[in-house]
Amino acid sequence: MAVYLSMAQVREMLSEAPPSASIGDRPVPSTETLTRLFHGVLDRLAGEAGRAGSIAMLADEDLDPARWQARLVEDAYLHSVGPALKHCQAELHPLSFQVCQLWVAVRNLCAWIAERLWHNYQTTGRLPEPGMFSKSPGPAELELRELGWSDAVCVTHIREALFRLPAHKARLAFALRLTPERDGNGLGYASLYRLLAEGARTPDSHLYAPQGDFTLVSFTPGCEEQAFEAARLDLGQRRLRCLIGQAAGVVSSALPVATPAWGRGAPQDYAYLGRVLVEILREHGVEVRLSGPPIPAKGSVQFAVAMPVGVRVTQSTELAEAIKRRLRLRARPLIEHFAGQLLVGIELKARPIVFFWPTGWSGHGN
């Protein structure tokens, strides 16, 4: 039988919860109500269940971007925010500051949508119409399985979805991030949406193809737009799966031993690579340790390194170059901060094979 985690617990894991701790019995914070409210505003803007989105009413408004923005804000309050605040008044009373932040985030969301619809009108002459801002709902539940897990993990109560707008080739993901992310770089939330993309089975499943880039639009409550390429999402998503497994208690802490097949005389296990990474980081003045087992994948392996609280790697290019030289890689490893840890992704096939001859000559094989 699968182990169940709610989406609220997964989001908590990306913010303040220790990534290695089980959170199955911890209470869900009431700020989850604000997240549901925010996604309700998105649902009304885009429309669902045969109902046209509220952006369609802008076709009857004056041709003025400020008026479009004001109309969306007014509609969001009358039909989403206002009724929800009245219904959840007792629950949200202790969160007055967060509620004010939510309202700022909603206003910024409406401004962001109106600005892009206005730009589309100026370039194409098309007024807002039903389907112009489209939503492809994700799965309500997502079951995850991994080799080595003792059981499956089912993530429940999913409200997140991906969206499309004119002139945006990349898929759009919207996130309310009033609780600071542990690293603040958005990769955790982007990886979460990428994970949901793999589990989507909808008529618009092309929106959820795991490959490719997409844009994360975050509201903190200020608006921040970030584009994530596929390589970064691959790295983050693999680590997120591991963290979910750890939170559900289905992951073994044993360190796997494998053969990277790097040629005669090369180190033959992942443990060696992990020790080298720790040595290099310590040489750069950071006291670190590996956090959990490595995560192997086809042609690559990923390590998570526990960093001291408040410490970040600011010269990632220099660090990547040092790792490349020490391990004689052809390509720099990918380095990212994620959920309070440093992720290092190494392409195993990127290490050259060195041939030694009796004369002392050496060369690199392809």
C-alpha cells in the first residue's frame, strides 16, 4: 500500500522543513488556504469546466492596459478573494500579514496577465478571448515509484497546473511563495511542476511533456519571472524525488556501489566520487558532508552535499572547473543549490579514457 503525502507537505519540504526528516505526521500550516485561494484566482482567469475565463470580459472594456488590469483585480476580489476571506475569516485571522501579502500577489498576478494580453493585442490586433490564457490541469494525485524504494509514494491534493499565453513558447507555472524557499532560487518549485508534468494524463498532455523548458512566475508577493532549461530541471527533479521518498520513509540510507566503467585503473564506485567532492569543497573553505546516497541515472550521477546554515557557493563556475580537473571530466558538472543542499550532477561518460604505453606516451580515447 502506498505512503501518502499531501502537496502541502511537499511544498513545506521545499521551504522550512528539514529535507531528511519525515513530515508525515506534522500539521499542515494554515497558509495552505492562501495557496488554494491563489490558485482559485488563476482558475477564474483561465476558466475551466466549460466556463470562459475572466480575461474574456476585457474584450468589452476600453482599449487601455490600466483599465484591463483594474478590471481583472476587481473581478478577482469580487468572485475569488472576497468570498474566500469571508468564509475563512476565523482561520485566517492570525495571518493578517500573510493575507495582505496574498492580496498584493493577486494584484501583481492580474497586472502580469493584463500586460501580456495588452502586448499581444498591440502586436497581433487580437482582443482577449476564451482560451487565450489556457490551463491544462495536472493530476489530482501522483503516484511515484523508484528502484530501491520499499513502497510507492502517492502525492495528494494537487492544485498546481501549467498554463499557456500568446507569444509565450515556454509553458508557464505560477507559484505563490510567501514562505521563503530554503534557497530562494525557484528551482525547487520548478522541479515540483516538472514532476507533476510527468504524471499528467490530460487531453492537453503536450503541455506536460517532461522534456523542454518552461517559465516559473513566482509571487513573493512581488513578481519574479524565471526561465529554467531542461538540464537544471533534470537535476532538481531527481533530487526532489529522493526528498519525497525520504519524507515518506521509503528510502534506504545505504550507499549504492556501482561501476561507472571509466576505464582500467579508474575508481570503481560512487563512494570514491563522493569523497573527492567533499575534499574539493573543503579545499575551498567549506566544511561539508554528503547528504544521503548518490542518485544514479543513465550516464550520470547526482550527489547532494549538506552545507552549513547560511553558507552558499557563490563561485560555482570555479568550483565546477576544479571538479572537472580533479576527475578529468570533459564537461563541467552541473551545480545547483536546492532545498538547503548543494547538488552536483556529474556525467559519467564525460571522463576521458587514458591509455598508458611502455614508452611513456599517453593519449585520450574517444
